[in-house]
Amino acid sequence: MNQLTIPIIFYIFAAVTVLSAAFVVFSKNIIYSAFSLLFTFFGVAALYVFLSADFIAVTQVVVYVGGILVLLLFGVMFTNTIMQTELKADVIHVVPGVLLTLLLIGGLLFAFYNASAAGGWMPGMMQLQGSVVERIGFETMSRYMLPFEMVSIVLLVALLGAAFLARYDKAHKKEH
Amino acid sequence: MMHSLIQLSIAVLLLPLLSFVVLIFFNRRLPRMGDFIGLGLVGTAFGCALTIFWQVVVQHYDPAFRLAWDFTWLDFGNVPGVGPLQVKMGIVIDNLTAIMLAMVTLISTLVHLYSTGYMHGDPKYGRFFAYLGIFTFSMIGIVLSDNLFSIYMFWELVGLSSYLLIGFYFYKDSAADAQKKAFLTNRVGDIGMWLGILILYSQYHTFGYQEIYEHIKNGDFHMSQAWLTAAGVLLFMGCVGKSAQFPLHVWLPDAMEGPTPVSALIHAATMVAAGVYFVARIFVLLTPEAQQVIAFVGAFTAFMSATIAITQHDIKRVLAYSTVSQLGYMVLGMGVGSYSAALFHLLTHAFFKACLFLGSGAIIHAMHHEQDMRWMGGLYKKMPWTFVTFSIATLALAGLPLTSGFLSKDAILAGALGFAQVEGGGIYYLVPALGFAAAVMTAFYMGRQVWLVFFGESRTHLKPAEDHGHDAHAAHASHGHDDHGHEDHGHHEVHEVPWNMRFPLVLLATLSVFIVFSPDPLDGGKGWFMHLVQTPATVVASTEAAHEGANLSVPEAGKLLAEAHTDTQHVETAPAAHAEAASTEGEGHGPVYADPRQAEIAHMTHANHWNAIKLSSLMLLAGIGMAFIVYVFRIIDPDKTAQNIRPLYLYSFNKWYWDEIYDATIIKGSMLISKILAWFDANIVDGIVNGVATIFRKFAFFNGGVDKYVVDGMVNFTAFTVQTTGAVLRKIQTGKVQTYLVMVVVAVLGYFAFYIAQLIK
Amino acid sequence: MLTEQLLSIGLNHFLTISAILFGLGMFAVMTRKNAIVILMGVELILNAANINFLTFSKYNGGMDGVMFSLFVIVLAAAEAAVALAIVINIFKTFKTVDVSRVDTMKE
Amino acid sequence: MLSFIVFLPIIAGLVILAVPASQKQIIRIVSLVAALAQGVLAVLIWRHYDPTMAGIVAAPGGSPVGSFQLIERIPWITLDLGSFGPLRIEYFLGVDGISITMVLLTALISIIGVLSSWPIQKQVKGYFILYNLLSTAMMGCFVALDFFLFYVFWELMLLPMYFLIGIWGGPNREYAAIKFFLYTLFGSVFMLLVMIGLYFSVIDPLTGSHTFSLVAMADQANYIKGTILGPGSEQWRYIAFAVLFVGFAIKVPMFPFHTWLPDAHVEAPTPISVILAGVLLKLGTYGMMRINFPLFPEVFQAGMYVIGVFGAINIIYGAFCALAQQDLKKMVAYSSISHMGYVLLGLAAANSEGMLGALYQMFNHGTITAMLFLLVGVIYDRAHSRQIDKFGGLASYMPVYTGVVIVAWFASLGLPGLSGFISEALVFVGSFREPITRPIAMVSVLGIVFGAAYLLWSLQRMFLGKRKPDALYELEVDGHGHEHIHFHDWKGKLDLDARELTMLVPLGIIVIALGIYPMPVMGLLTTSINKLVQVLAPVAMSAVH
């Protein structure tokens, strides 16, 4: 592979990510936002690959694209009658929002670069190389055993709770 | 084993109490409401007292007779710093006790007997006898006590019985007021007495007279001499209250709201004299300064109340003020050191004043509860017995020779003259001067009373019709009526009282004659009383200053004396010589006194005996003569004179305005303070509490209430500030999550700014 | 110089992307009224965080970042489920998903 | 024995729990039986008691045996707190001279309280359960010798009291109950802090570990140097004393912490007023005698004057406030404040006469004030009002009632021959004997006059004179010219009925008997009081050593 190839691919994915994210945010149509989010997730997944986190990238695609995004779309469908004006999501605080966002991004970047320029980010002795799937397996079953179990319980509870919250409420209906 | 006299005295003490207990619970279930029980038990007590009197006075006839018995009443255990400590109660019998016992029980028995007639038909007849019983009990307790603590207890108990008896007609507001006034005024005096007791106790850890006197004699009083004087004066305050001395005399005239037999027993003969008795008990520890205070108080009281008595209309009120005046004499006597004379006067006064009160009761009874002398008159024909006895007692009170009153009053006045000379003249001559002035007035007002009541024409019909109501007299001087409800005044037949009311009068009048007390109609000093009750030697050393004063004064006093009365042959200069002279004086004239001042006074008193007789006879004649001039010969019209000296007349008639002064200052003042403090309590103290509570509550509901609360409470500027702040704060709380998020981001940026600023620095 | 920097894809590149994503997500959350778009913004923020985790993990050589990003994904899934349920409930109650009208907290 | 007397009422409460609420009579009788049994036990304890044993502090050697009597001591809570060592709380009961009188008083007042609760109709079951709980807590406080146990009983008392006032009280009852509750809670919170501080400062010489035992705490030798309340940290000891004193002073109640009392009394039903005035107030001064003073004797020595001044303020201020009251019950409440001032004054004197007077005054005030409140309750039952000015002339129509009132009133104003006099007199004797408190005593005697003033004035306005024009009763004249009165909706006997007499006559007899010969009660106290005076005089004690 050419020395230029990797940066170019990187920049392409980076651009895809950022632009689609911007579209998500600025689009007035929620459906467009949702679909645009798909590209953002893909882009981020690609960036994960650049960071040697192949398993995470796959998980990203499976969970976000296959799960969360679908969920979001369902949400959109449930709450909005398609083609109604409601679909056009309004905005508030636009001016302070833009200002704050720019300041926030500026602040973050300043912090990153400043730290970097001051020699703050010292690369580790051994950077991650190649696949981390095996190491993830080890870590999950050893050091991160407890968080792993807890997370699974959280997930279970959250799903049950979500199901409970969203279910068709007969009593509630009757009141109206 | 108790001495039989002690046993008898305990019987004397407890029999009236038994009468009280039986009668208070069972009077309604007994025939005649149990009056025979009261009379019988108190009569038995009198019998016992008479036995004691016989054994002590007649058989022993020894000035030094003394018998004591005590028991441990409180045991404090082994007190740290003091050691084993007990409070003892006990009985002491000496000549004075024996005489007092006989006197108290005699008058009590007579009053019981009299009341069977006087109170007949009263719905609370039985209870009246019960109250008399508890009074007699407590009075005997005072007489028998051998220590300050128990005398204080019985002191308050006689206060209670006086309270109950003054308020016997409690449904009358005037009676209810009078009883409260009596109790409270006495309490003020009792405070002083109690403090005096505390001073002595704090030194010696005992209440017993004898122990205290022993200690003082041995000179182990550890506080300054001023404290000892203070103790004496404070103890005397008890007497001021109970014996109605100025400034606490105001209660006694009002106490005449009680039934007349009560006035005779309690407010004339016995209880009020208890003050004098008490001063006699503490006489030996009185310092010269304390004695001077006592002498002046007594002299002033004697004079002041005599002036008041002149103008009163109510028959009992005149007698009440004369009682105050006579008590003033006794206190004066104590103050000037004429111990035995004062006690002698106490005894004689008890008999003739009881006779006067019972006589006035008979008059009131006969006049159907008319007490105003202006509407009496001409009774001597209708009530001969009463007239004769009343007159004898009046003469005794005025101090006519051949009566008992003459003997004792003369002795006191002689003492006062002697005292003034020893103390160095000047202001001290005020004491005998006031005493003699009071003697003139006594003769005058008693003459006025006898004339108005017994002579002239009956003036019953002159009584204005509107005065018939109960409260009509309240305008000038709230007269008490011994009424039993709705009696009709006026025009009934006036008749002599029955035998059970007449007998006491006769007996008491008999006891007012000189021969009972002394064979010599002009000198009480030759009688048995003065022999048995002798002035005890003081245990307080005269202070150096007083001693010197006495030394300096003696020559002048002697000269004065020699000039004025040539028949006084004892003109000495050295106190020691006086003491010798006094001791060689002859029979019955007092023991030898180690204390120079006391010896001096004893001597001078004796020296002034004839002066006093002359002067007081003069005064008596002047007084009676004036009464004759005004009321019999009608040379001076009393009403016109009263008009001419109207301010003086009113001053006297309104009792020197003491009631008004006390009402305006002490009573109103106390009520004001109490109102202020109650307000303070309800609003300030509680307000602080509630305020704190409110603050906490407001704190808790800060979100909801703070701006409203602050706006309401603050001035405009604060209100504005708070409003602005509140408005800004309210904008922040929109309820929109996103707004909150914006805030969060702003905060984060703030952190960044801080971080960057740090870096730049 | 710049070219060199740009060609060697380093730490700063990823951090920059993460910052931009974070800013965009934040913007969405702050300004959009539709609850579902807000959720999307939250997902963006989470992704930005994940990028940071993995970046530092890679350049540090440890596994901690990787593991955490894994957990973040799982929790994001849970969060999305619950959040959507809530949104649906809000919709049932208020008949809208416009969060600016859901301001009962104000009272 | 002591456990029985403490927990008998609770057992009765449990029995009542099993009785259906409709069986009111059974509930009352069960309570009465329990109270009577308590009374019998109290009398047995009294007969059993050896007045030569001192109490207050441990016998030589550090053991309470031989000093206290009827001791019951078992471990209650033992926790291992690691570096702090074991936490030992004991169930430790015992009596000495100062507690036995209070035990007798509590038993007596409990019986009276049950009798006077008879007419209560509202939620009888709940009432008596709470009442019994209160009774247990009071008794427990007086016999507990472990500070923690004392504190438990102390707090246990609050709860039933709060409900008894708050549910069965007058129109403004919630306010009064809350006020009472907060005030006392405020006091006890500080007590808790001091208690813990003491725990870490004291070592029981017998076990060698920290202890809550009041007996061990009362001996200054058991304090460890360098601990928070041990020797060497004087400023903390002063603070602890002050804090503890305030906690007890609220209960007394001492000016300026007294304002809960009039409110609580006015709102509380009659039996609760009786308990409150008769027993609860004594807990404050009992606490001072048992805990506050002996544990910090040197601070007490320094603070005597201040305590005496507060006592004098109580006496005179209470009397003045009572003088201004229109409500009879409020007047009696203020008279309680005034009379508790005598207790404080006596304690401040710190000599045998003063302390003896104070403790005897506690007992007498219990009986006398119980009478006063019962009598107020009698007239309130009939007229549904306690306005002093709305009667007048009652003596003519209710002679027995008036007679009892006169006994109670005169006992309260300190008439010789009635018990109140002796205690007041001893208080004055004691406080006058000490040069420090002498000026205070001289001022305080004014209280004698003002005490008489408000009592006699109220007596006059209510009972003497004639019926007031706006009186709360009707006057009728029958055919024979006799006057009769009746109250508007009072169906019972006009004068005192049998139940009321059953309550009042024994109290009256006690008041009179102890006024004539006080040794039956006072004899129990003297040894302990003398011991207490010794303990409180550290200077003298150190001179002896």
C-alpha cells in the first residue's frame, strides 16, 4: 500500500463522518437525519479500524446500525405521522447554540493541541497493533469480569424497563 | 419523762386543734353545729392553762423560772462542713409563757362563749367555731415556741386563721378584699422576719432562741455588727406586719370586716399582740440601733393612728385605730428598753380592748348591725351592763389612775422619757413626745366615742335613707356590717344582750382594774407582773459609739432632770454607779445589768416614774376635758371645727391616705410590672422562640416562599434588589432541559477559560 | 511540514474528529426541539467519546480504552432503548415530542 | 424489682392492645390495676430501702453495690468497634436517696393520672397505651444508672407526650405539641453529644473499658487525662456542662426556655397536665442532680451563682407572669415555673439544706401541682372555661371544692403545716447560708409575697365575693330562699364527686402529713444529699486527699 493511501482513506472516512454528522444535526427532516446518522456510524466504525479496534468497529456496526438506529427510526415512526409538518423539527437557542458549540470545539481543540504541543501526549511503549479480539476476550473474562456482568444486568434491566415504559397502557387509555 | 407542766401545755396546744378538726369536718352533723365542742375543748384548754399559771406564777413566783422540752423534728444527718445537724421543735415555759397562755385561752374561751350569742343563727355558725379553734391553736403555738422556726410557722398559721376569719363573710367584696390585704401585708412583714431568721441561722445552724443567744453572748457572730442590727430590724418587721405598725398598719382597720368577736380575739387582744410578744422573745439580741428604729416606729404609729381615730365614724374602726395606737405604745416600750412595761401593757390592753370590742359587738348586735356612731346615742339606759363595762374599759384605755391601763402605760412612758435622756435628748425626745400626744388623743377620742354611743338622744332616725344599702358606705370608708343577709336597719327595740354575751364583758371589765395587777394604784412596778417578767440582760454589747454617747449625755440629762423635777434624787455621772444604784434600788426594780446602756436606761426609767405619772395624768385630763368641751358642754361644735380645718380633717379621716398611696405605688406598680412581664413573656420570649421556628420553616420552603417573604418584610430598596434577583433566577428556571444544558456548557466553557488563563499565565 | 503532519495520521487527527463530533452532538442536544433528534445528538456525543477512548488506548498500548468503549456501546444501546421508551411515553402524555413544550419541571 | 416497676405499665399496655377498642371500661381498669400494682411495688421499695446507704457515687472500690440499692445490671448492647474498643451499654438500674423519692412520686402521680383519665372518651385504647408507655418511660428515667439507658427512656417519653397533647389536647393542641416536642428534642440532641463525649472520657475501674455507667462517671478519678471531657480540657468540660444544663433546664423549665410550658399545659388534657407538672418537670432537676452536677463538679462550683440567678428569675418572673394571667390553668403553669425556681435556687446553694430543700420541693411540687391541675380540671369540666374572671362566689355553692382549693392554694403559697412550706424554707435556709447565693436568696424571698398575691387574688376572684354578672353559671333561687347554681351542660354532681375526691383527698393528706412531719420522705434523702454535697465540693475533697 502506498504511503499516501492510508491517509487518503482516513480523510475520506473522516469527512464522511463529520459531514454526515453535520447533516444529522442541521437537517430539518428527521427521516433524513436518521438516515444520515447511518453514515456517521459507518464512518466512525471505519475510524475504529484505523485505531486497531476491529472488534469494536464490528460491534459498532452491529449495535448502532442494526440496533440503535432501527430503534430511532421506530421512534420516529411512532411519534410522527409521516409527511406532516411535525416532521420538520424546530430549533431553539440557535445563536447561543452555535456560539457555544464553536467555543466548545475551539476549547477542546486548543486543549488537545496545547497538551500535544507541550509534549503532553507521550505515546506508550507499545502501541496497539493488529487485532485485539483475542485480548478483549482475555480482558473480559479476567480483569473486567465484574463490569462485564454488571453491564449485562444493566442491559437486561434497561430493556425490561424500556419495554415496560413503552407498553400499551390500558389504564392510562381509560382515563382519557 | 416529760414534766407534767409540759404535758399540760401540749394539751393546751392540741385541744383547740382538735376542736378545729372535729368542727371543720362534722359541724353540720352535730347538734347546735358543734359549738359546745369548741367551747368545751377551748374551755378545757383554759383550765389546763390556768393550772400552769397557778403552778408557775402563784406557786413558784420566781422570776427565773424556766422549763424547756424539745424533740428532733428534722434530721439532716451528717452535713458536710457542719457535722450532725438537727432542727428541733420544742416548748419553753417561763413566767411570760404561763401568763400569755392563761390570757390567750381565757379571752378565747370568753369569745367562744360570747359568739354562741353573737353568731347565733349564722348559716356557717359551726365553721366559725372551727376557725376560732385553729386560731387559738396557732396563737398558743406562738406563745409556746422555743425557736424561731416554729414561731415563724405558727406566725403564718395565725395569718391563715386571720385570713379565714376576716373573710368569714366572704360573699361581701369588702371582706374578700380585706382578707387578702391582711394576708399579703403580713407576708411582707414575714419576709423581713424570715430574712432575719436566715441571718441568724446562717451563723449558728440552729433556730433555738437559747442557743442563738448563747452564741451571740460568746461573741461568735462572724458578720459585721451591722448585720446583727439588720437581723434585729428584720425580725422586727414580722412584728410590724402582725402588730400593724407603720408602714404595714393598713390591714388592721380593714380587718374589722370580720365578725366582731373575731375583732376582739384576734385583731385586738391576742394575734396583733403576738408581734410585741415576738419582739420580747428576741429582745436580748436587739442592738441599740435596732432598738432606736423600733422605738421610733412605735412612737410614730401610736401618734399617727391616734390622729386617725379621732375622726372615724365607725365604732369598730375607732377601736381598730386605737388598737394600732396601743400596739404602737407596746412597740415603743420594747424599743426604749422597757421590756416588762411593754409586756405589761400587752396584757392589760388585751383585757380592756377585748372588753371594748365585745362591748361594741353587743352594741352592734343590739342596734341590728348599725356600726356608725353618728346614728347611735342614748344607749346607757337601754344597755346598762354594756355601758358600765364599756366605760371601765374606756377609762383603762385612756389610762385613768386606778385602772390597769394606767399602770402599764405609765411604765412605758416613763421608759420613753428615760430612753430619751440616755440617748442624749434632741430628736430622741420625739419618742416620749409622740407618746404623750397620743395619750391626749386617746383620751379625747374614747371620750367622744362613749358620749356619741351612750349619751344624748337616740339618733337612729337621723340616718339618711340611702345609707341603708350594703355598699352605700363605700364612698367614704367601706364600713363592714356583720350582717347575716338582709336585715332591716333601724327602728327596732334596742335591748340588753343575753347573759352569754354579758358575762365576758363583766369578767373582762373586772380584769381592767388595777388591783388585779398591782396593790399600788400608781405603780405597776410593785405588782406581781413586773416582778415575774423582768427585762432580760441584753446579749449584744453596746457599740463603743453608743457607749460614749451615753456617757456624754448623762450629765446633761441629769441636769435637765434635776431642774425639772427636784424630787429625783439620783443624779449620777458614771454608768457603773448607775448600775449600782439600780441594783440597790430596792425590791422588785430589776436585776443588775452588765451592759452599761441597759443599766442606764433601767435607772432612768425608774427615775422618771413620777414624771411620767404627772405628765400622763395631765394629758389624760386634757384629753377627757377636751372631749367634754366638745361633746358634752358643746362649747366647740365639732362639725364646724372640722369645716374650719378641713384639709387636716380630711387627712385624718382618710387615714393619712396610706391606702391610696400604697394602691398607687405598690399595688399598681406590681400589676404594671406583671402586665409588662406577661407581655414580655408572650411576645418577646415566645416571640423569639416562634421567630426561630419561623426562620427554620421559611428555610425549608425557601424555593416557594423566599422572595415573597423577603418582599413583604423589607423596605423598598431591599425589595427591589430581591425582586431583580428573583426575576433573574426565575428566568433560569424554565423547566426546559435544554436550557439547563446550555448552562452546563457555559460552565464547562468557564472551566476552559480558567484553564486557558492558567496556561497563559 | 503541514503535509508531513497530515500524512502521518496521528493522535491529533482523531482527537479533532472527536471534538467536532462532540460539538455537533452537543449542538443538537442544545438546540433541537425534537426529542428524537436530541437522542441522535447524544449518540454522536457517545461516539465522540468512544473515539477518544480508542485513540488513547491505541497510543498508550493498553486495553482499558478498548474495554471501556465496548461498555459504552452496550450502555448506549440500553440508554437508547430506555430513552425511546420515555419519548414514546412523553408523546402519549403530551401528544408531542417537542421538548420545549414539556416544561412541567418549571412548576 | 425495679424492672417490674418500670415495665409493669408497658405490660398493661400490651394487654390493652389485645382488648377490643370498644371495651373502654376494661381498658381503664387494666391501666388502673397496673398503676396500683406499681404503687404497691413503690411502697415495697420504700419499705425495703435502707436510708443509711448513700448512693450518688460508687462505694469505696468502685462498685455500686453497697452504695446503691436494688441494683440490676446486665450487659445490654455490646459491640466491637475495632480501634475504639468495645461499645458497652448496660441495662443498669438502681436507686438511691434522690431517685427513690422520685419513684414514689411517679407511682403516686401515675395512679392519680389514671383516675383523672377516666372521663376521656376519645380513642380510649390508644390513649391508655400511650399513657402506659409514658409511665414506663418516666419510671425508667428515674431508676436508670446507665447514661445510655437514661437517654433511651428520656427520648421514649417524648413520643407519647407528643401524641397525648397533640391528639387529646385543646383547640390549639398541634402548636403546643410541636412546641413541646421541638423544645425537648433540642435539649436532648445536645445531651446525646455530651453523652458520647463522656463515654470516651470515662473508664469503669471494674471492667477497665469505657462505660456509660453514671456511677463510674460520677467519680472524677475515672476520667482519663487528655480525653475530650477528661482533666486537662477544661474548656470542653465547661461547654459540656452548659450544654447539658440547657438540655435539662428546658425540661425544668428555666427562664428563658420556659415558654413551652404554659402552652403545653393549657392545651393538654387534665391528666397529662398532672403528669407533666407532677413528674416531667422534675426530670429536669433530677437530671441536674444525677448527671449534670456530679459529673462536672468544678464547673458547677463556678456556675453556682448563675444557676442561682436563674432560679431567682424563675421565682419572681414566674410569679409576676402568673399574676397577670386570665386563664386559671396558665396561672398554675406559671406558678410551676415559679416553684421550680425554688428548686434551682436550692441546687445552686450546693449545701445540704439547700439541696434537701430542692429535692423535697420537687416531691412537694409534684403533689401540690397535681392537686392544682386536678382542681383546674374540675372547674373546666363543669364550665368549659378557665377564665378567672368568669366565676365569682363559688365558695357559697361548692363548699367542698372550695375547701380543697384552699388547701391546695395555701400549700402552693407555702403555708406552714403544708409540705410546700418546709421545702421552700429549706431552700431559703440553704441559699442564705452560702455567701455566694445570699444576695439571690434575699431577692427571691419577694417570691413569697408575689406567690401569695396571685394565688389569693385568683382565689378571691373565683370563689369569694358574689357571682359576676357575666359568670359562666346560672343562679336560681328556690322557694325557700336558697340559692342554687348550675352549669350549662354539666349533668354530674355540682360539687366534687366521688372520683374527684378519691384523687384529691389522698394528695391532700400527703401534703398535710408531710407538712407536719416531713421525716418519712426527708429521712430517705439526707444521706444521699449529704453525699452529693460532698461530691460537689471538689476543693474540699481534694483538701481531704
